[in-house]
Amino acid sequence: MSHDVMSKLLPKRSGDFAKRDYWDQFFNSRRSTFEWYGDFVQHSSFFNKYVKKSDSVLIVGCGNSELGLMLHDRIGCCPVLNIDNSELVIHQMLKKAHHVDMRPGLRYECLDLFHLKERIVLDTLNPFTCVIDKGTLDAIHSDESSEETASKVFDNVSSALKVMGRYIIITLAQKHIVKSICKYFLRSSHQWLVNCHQLTTNRPNGQDVNSGEIAFSLPVFGFVMIKLLPSAELPRVFVYPVACIEAKSLHGSPDHPANLEHQLITWIGQEQSYSLLRRDISSGDQTPFRFACPDTGLTMFYCVIIRSTKHAKLLQRGPNPVRNVSVATDAVFLVPFGQNRCPLYAKETDRRSLCTSLSVQSLLVTFVNPRVFLPDLDSIKQRLSDFLGALHLESSTKDKQSFPIFSTPDSYVRSKLSVPQPDGPSLGFCIDRVEVHVEDDKRTTLRRLLYPSSDFRPVLTSNAVAVQLECTLSPRDLSLVMWAKLLECENVPTQMLYVGLPFLRPSCHTSVHHVIPLGLDLSEVKTNFQQLYSTDFDNTSLSWSSSLIGLDDGLMFDTVFYDPSTVKRSVYRLLFSADSLDKLRDACSVHLKNQGYLVVCIESALSEYDETEIDCALVRAHLTATGELEHVLQYIIPDFWMADPPTTVLIFRSIINQTSADEARIDLHHRIEYLLRKKEGQENDLLTAACSMLKSML
């Protein structure tokens, strides 16, 4: 069907899908069979698995689909009742079924599925062993506002389904649909076994529903909810990736259905993202994409497909690529560590020169996130290959799957490797020394404090600022460095307290750094941290404490940074509990100088299911409850480059002498102006940009 004709049949508003008038008009315009999400033949193996000859079948929202007829003729199901609330389409199907042949077991009835429960209660309709919904839920539950409608659908279907019966939903599995399914069948009941199949894919040589009359960018999924007797062992969830016979059980106790829901939505979301990405790539689009670490949620690889100028022009001829122009990727190029912002790799026009250098038409340029840890170049290549294998990106190689991965000789060189191996006895704190190619033949050693097995922050801190390798820092770390420079006192020694691990730099103004590695083991961290800087800080006093409680009475700080560096995500939320915030507020009351600043950094949760989400409003309220701290500023630091979870920064100021937040903002504005005027402030473009961004918010 042409795009123009299809656009006339589809409604202008998603809510129209739930209106009977729209469907009457649709079926009047489209009298021939229309199979949403594919027909019986395309999904025959799925239907043969879950629909048996002995089943009594109910198809809700049947439309003019031939699914009921095919189940009757091909599988032998009897009876098969097809219902729809459109009298027009039921009349069409009755006429068609009668014209083809008399099938006493195949029935069509004008019935609203919202009246099923009523019919069952009145004994005018017997329960079924199999209820099938092909696209109906998607039509009437078109967005999150129709959640109540979805719940009513499930109530009616559950009433019409016998114990051991199957409720089958064919759907595009948009997030609000899956959440509604999970809410009803996982969270609200203990009598359902849930199977989820991916039925279609746009992988090379894969089954794709787009071969039908209407093209969908998303894969089609089949949910099968099996109604059992209530049990403490339920609910349980199994997923079947496309073309996979063996089920994969989702891990998690039935007592924690939110965990099962999170895993299910994550798996479906990943497959949908991969599908959309393959579609974009096949159309010649150069949209960048990212692969995230499953443990930390941090981006591991940022990728963008670059095509030679000639190849790109051929792909841009009209909406459909030229048939004889391949959209397959020829090779992968790994950007050297520490050079992500180098113009050769950061600018699209310069990146295209890589195609010429490597004699390829298309190239997947890959950036490694410096916030993650991989022990060597081989590990990087292997992990990237695994991700690309899961994506099923089309390759121009003979096997159509593997990719040659190119890198420069200095992509990931270590002067000393003191990292425990994964099969070793420990994956605790260690120092990583990476040689970063700066310019010409010059290399600089970046030392990083690692905790490789962390599910939160594998890279805790580094000496990047001390050796002028700010290019290896994330936006949130650059912001912290900027605040440290901004809040230095001019012409007098500055004393700073870090609750966390700082990025230190030589400074003639800062004489005292006091570090409290809250959430970490003090002795281990102290020993490893000092190795980062060696003799870089001869004139700097670096002292340590294990807690905010019991600091020497004489310690007074110009600035306090609260950026806990725990290695376990489960511990992170505890460091922002009411008790922890009380300790921070009390410490500031005693040890923060008049008009001194408190800088609080809060990491965002990975998802809505992540229990580490911190409520910034509660943090503000708690820290200002006694009236000794004034909230000055709050802003979010997004990571546009790697798309890591954003960080929220909260700024407070001591108000012993009744200074106002406006006065504090004026003070910060003056500090930024001064810093930008200084030659030192212009030496690093990244820090200058961070200052300018902050200035615009003040």
C-alpha cells in the first residue's frame, strides 16, 4: 500500500483509534483483509506453539483480519469467536465467511470487549481457553492517559479466561503498553506466568513484518499470559529473543515484581532501539549511537558511522537509497584514548578523511568513554565486537557479521599495569597508568584510581588536572575542577574540604586539602590516592579523616565539596540519607567559614527503577533547615558527548551575617569575570567553556 493511501487511512490523532466511528470509516474504505502486525503465516510457529486444536478461542477486536479463519482451518480450533464493536466490519466478515464456506465453529459477533465480564457473569457467554488480541490493545491504549482503559481490558479478558488459559497479545510493545501489562499481571496478581516473544526483526536475513502492507519501525512482540492458580512462586517471566527456541528466565523474586518489570522493559527497549538504529543506518543516516555498560549504566562506546563524500552523496539521492549502493559498514576505527576531543575525530569533516586513509567507503568511528575501565586494547576490541554482534549491524565482510577493527599503535598504551585480572583474588583499589599521546611524539602519563568491579564508578579520580589532561575528564568532573578554581581565595591560602576524592592541581593559593573518602575504606584509598600525585604537591598539605564527625575544632574551610565516591550503587543513597545530611549540615555549621561555600554533587539514577534516585528538593530543605546555609544555585550538568546520567550541582553559602542568595550570586559572577580575565583562565578551553556556561545561568 502506498504511503499516501496509508496516510489517509490512519487517524490524525492517536486517540481516534479508540473511537468506533473511525473504525467504521476505516473498514468502509478498506474492504479487503487488513492484517495489523502481520498475518497467521508470518507468525505461524508462534500461534502453533500456544494455540491448540482443543482450544475454545476468542479474538477481541478482530477487524477484517483472517486470523480467526486461519486458526479454524489450519489448526482446527473450534469454536472460534471473533468480536468487534464495529457492526460494519462484523457484517463484512459474516458475509465473507458465508461466501467461502459454511463453518459452524467460526462465529462473528458485534460485541464490545468491555462487556465481556458482564456476559460471563450473566452466563450468556462461556469462558475461553485462549483469548487473542492482535493490535487491539495498542489501538485503544494509545498513550499513558488511557491507563484505566487498559486495566478494564485486562479485567474483562481475565474474567473470560479459564484457569490454564492463555491470553495472547500481539503488540509493538511501546513502553506504556508494557508498563500496563506489568502493572496488571506482575504487580497486582500472583497467578500469571508471562512469556514474551520477539516475533519480527529487521536484522539482515531476519523475519520482518515490514514485508506486509504497512511498515513499522519497531519489532512486533507476542505476550502470552498463562492464567494459573494463585501461588507464592508467581509471577514469573520468560523472554524469547527472535528466532530463539529456548526461553531466558528473567532473574528476580516474585516478591519483587518491579525488578522483573525493569528487566523486561530494558530487554524490549534494547531490541526496539537496535531496530530503530538499524533502520536509520540502512537509510544512510549518520545518527550517532552508544553502547552502555550493563553494570554501571555508563556509556562504554560512542559510535558514529562516517561515509566517504562520494558514498554519502549516492545515499542521499531521494528517500530510498540507490539499489546498487551498499549501506553495510566496512570497518571500525577506535579513537586513541584521551583524544576524543581532537579535531581529527570530533569534527565530521575531518573524520571523513579517515575513510580515505583506510581505503573504505564507510567507517564506524568509535570513542571509548574515559569513565569506564577496560584493561587493554584487546579487551576493548572484544567488548566492542560483542556489542556490534548484539546489534547485528550489517558488515561488508564475507560473513556479513564481523568487522575489522583498526586502531593507532598508541591507542591504549600503559607504562605500568598494576590492575588485578578478573580471575584474580581481588578487584579492589588499584592504580592505572595510561600513556596519552598529546602532540607529535610527546606523551603524558595519566594516573587513575580505579575500582574495576564497581557497579557505580570504576574510575574514582585521576591526576588529569595536574598533568593538563582535562580532555580525559567528564563534564561533571570538569565542573568540579572549575568550582575548585572559582572558589579559591585570591592572595591568601585557601582551605578546602572534600567529602569524596578530588581532582587536585598545583596551586599557590591552596595550602590545605582535607579529604574524607566517605563510603570508601580510608587506609586503602589513602595509600592509592597518594600514588596519583607522587611529588606534585610538595607545598600542599593533604590531610585525611574517616568521618565528618570528630574533625579538629581548629579546622576551618573556605569551601566544602560533598561528592561521595562510593563504589557500590546501593550505598550511594545512604550517603544522602537524613542522618548523612545532618552530619554534613552540622559539620558546615562548625567548620565552614563565614560566607564560605558548600558544593553538593548528586548523581542521577540510571532509570525510574533505580532506587538510588536522590530527591534534590529534600536535600535542599534538609541542609537549609537550621537557617545557617542559604541555597544559592542549582543546575544540571548533562553529558552531551557520552550521554551518561546527568549530575545535579547544588550551591549553598554560609549566612551567619545574614548574606542573601542574591549577594552570593553577585559574588560568584564577579569571581567568574575575574577568572575569565586572567591568563590562567584562558589556558584551558574546556574550563573556560564551563565558566561561561555557569555565568549564563547566574
